[in-house]
Amino acid sequence: MKQRTVSLFGMLMALVLLTLAGCSEPVMPTTPASRDYMSARVKGTISEFISAKPLIKKLMASAYGYAVLPSVGTGAFVIGGAEGRGEVFEQGRFIGYCKLTSASIGAQVGGQSFSELILFQNAATMAAFKEGETTFNARASAVVAASGGGTAVNYVRGVLVYVLPLQGFMAQAAIGGQHFTFAPLLSD
């Protein structure tokens, strides 16, 4: 019976992820204006994270790479989903775009939006992210930037996630995870 439950859960998660993927925009902004808009939002989001927790500036400088998602929107009523887009930097250089999709199932209701900053400790974790191998539950591994908590920094499997709440409320006791898609810059 346990194996059947896991299989049913897997099928439901796949269905939610496919639904999210089918209804979404591409990873990379499609016009020069949308690229400029994304870039401005990413710069503003970085400033907000640093303002909320000044240690982030030092962490970003020492990280091998990072991804910045200015706004991730999430909503749920038993089955939930989330989506957001951002920019990716490797050794301080802008290298492409990313898209986050998330699915969850369980006791949950509400909607919220948040900014997310993902730091990669080394080249291996950065490569895994670019290959789409980075999947996690941000709620389980994130540090809320606005909390002003201690200065201890602990990467989990080479990844450190900061979340900055924007608006909304979500009551949740659910199982789920985030998946990322990376799109490198196109060369001329």
C-alpha cells in the first residue's frame, strides 16, 4: 500500500508540474523591453535583500554563483503551484535566465509572493543548477532575509536560499518541491 501511495503522489506531482509548465511563459524574456524590465527588477531585489540583511552582500561576493528571482507567486487549495523567473550569475557575471516551478500537495490554502535568492557554493552546485538537477523545498531550506537572525551561514548540499516575503498569506502543511530551468544567454 505504501508503494501505491508514493506512486499516486508522484503522478499527482507530475500532473501539477506539467500543468504549470504548459501554462507559462518561456524562461528567457522575449523582447528587449522585457529583458530590461527583468534586469531592473533583479537589481532592485538584490538591493532589498542587502538592505534586509547586509551579510548577503558578502555572501554574494564569495559565492561561486547565484540566481535572483524578483517575484515568485504561489497559490494553493490542497494542490498548489508556484512560478517565478529571474537572472543567473556565475562568478559575478550575468550568464542567463532561470524559471522556478513548484508543485505541492497536502493541507494548504492561500496565496503569496516572495523574492528568492539562491547562492551556489561551488562550480559543481552551479553546474547542477544549470543542468536542471537542483530541486528542493525552499520552505525547508530557506532563511528569511528580513528576520535579521544570526550570522551563521550553512550551505545545504552546496546551496543557500534566502526568501524575502512580498505579500499574501499561506497556511501550509504540504509536501512539494521547487524545480529550476536554466536558459543561457544567446550569443550573437
